[in-house]
Amino acid sequence: MSEVMYLSDVPEENKFYVQNGNILRNLEDLAHELSSMHDDTFRHHVNDERNDFYAWVNHCIQDKYLANKIGARYYKGDMYKTVVRRVNGLKGLYHKPKLKQIHKKLTNIVSSGGSSLTSRKKATIKRKVTKVAPTIKRKTASVTKKSTKRKVAKKRPIKRKLVKKAVKTKPLKKNAVKREPVKRKTAKMKTARKK
């Protein structure tokens, strides 16, 4: 199934009936409903025992990527963000030819120099070109991780500096008198006193 088909309405028998009486026909309806759904209604459909939205997306819409993403979400806000990202990604795929046409027109204007345009308008057009270009390069709406090999860092010898430890001396207090070191009494001195 083409990814663009995920945005279309499901057949009549596959509609999702929410506890509050609303009916979901497609992913955009799901995103809209999640944004305004009461927490109790959400907990009715998503709890420890079941995840009705996961089941509906997986079996009726057949979007396995989104189903796996929302299957791990148990908070309404997280699920809403995930569904909105997916819908926006699918819309980006759907309108891809239109984006290519816009990009082509904008690059023609910039490359021709646009002599009749002011410098402010040229800067605005260049910004638009840079915004449109990344969306054209995207191949799928799903996020794919590239497998890249990590470069091993070259081992360099560590240069260690020899640091001489400075002897720390405590500064003398003001008006302090220097004292001479006290001589320790030896055993001979002790015996001499006793006599």
C-alpha cells in the first residue's frame, strides 16, 4: 500500500467509534480527536489491558510504522505529537511535485539575478529556497536511520608535563610572633630530671 493512501478515509465498516460518540475515518481525524479528547476517554481506549488506537491504525489503516510508534505511547500528548508528525510527513510526500515546481521557480529567479528585485526580496526568496529544498530531498515520511561506520580515532601519544609540586606555606597572621620549633624531650633528658 502506498504511504499516501494512509491519509484517505477507511471503508464504512472500519470506522473507529470513540467513547464520546465521535467517529474517526482517517489519521487526520485521529490527530484532531486526540487534541481535544478528555483524559477519561483516552484512558478508556488506552490502558494496561489494551490500546484501541494501535489496533485501529494497525489493522484498518494498515500503517505499521505509525502503529508501532503509538503502541509504545501511553500518554495522550505523546501519542498526539506522534500522529501529527506522521500526518505532516505523509502530506509532505503527497505534495512533493508541487514543492519541486516551487523550488524550480525560486531557483530560476535567484540564478537569473533577479535584476528587477530589491536586495530585501532576493534575501526573502533565498530563505524560501533553503526551506523548500530539504522537504524535496526527503524520500519517505518515516524516519530512517542511516547505518554509518564510526571512524576510529587515531591514537596519539600523550604529552605530559612535569609539574614540580610547590611547597605550600601558610602566610603568617598580622602581629604574629615567629616561634622556634620545640625540642622534643629524649629519654636521656627525662632520666636526668628524675635525679
